[in-house]
Amino acid sequence: MYWNHHDMTGWDWFATSVGTVLFWALLITVAVLLYRSLTGAPQQPRTHVPPTPEQLLAERFARGEIDEEEYRRRLSVLRSDGVGLTKP
């Protein structure tokens, strides 16, 4: 059955063209994603931000490597402006 009596209007051509382009874009996208997942292709490189000294100190305290007194003492040294500290 032909709904349009064998003729296509401008809108029919437009809809068919857009549909075809979207279909191929979807098909290519699925193929690329499938290829990447199967081959383990590297993703965008991620920049690693190193932890701050305060974060490292907090992690050591959380693991129980240092006690609260030592944690507070070292934290105050980190947060101080460096006055009174001697260099080796």
C-alpha cells in the first residue's frame, strides 16, 4: 500500500534524508563504542592531582599511624607561616 500515491513531497524527502543521516550516525556511534569496549582503547588521559600535605596527614591519622596529639602538632606546623622554623 502506498500512502502517498507514489509521490513524495518536499517534507517527505526532508524527513527521509534526516532519518537516514540519524540512522547512520547512530550505527557508527554504536560501532565505535563497541570497538572501544572490546579492544580496551585508552580513554582521554586523566590528570592526577596529588594530595595536599594536609590530606596526607589526615589519611595517616585515619589509618592510626599517628595519634591525635601528633596530628594536631604537625597540622599546626603545616598551617603556620614558617616563622621560627629552622632549615637543616
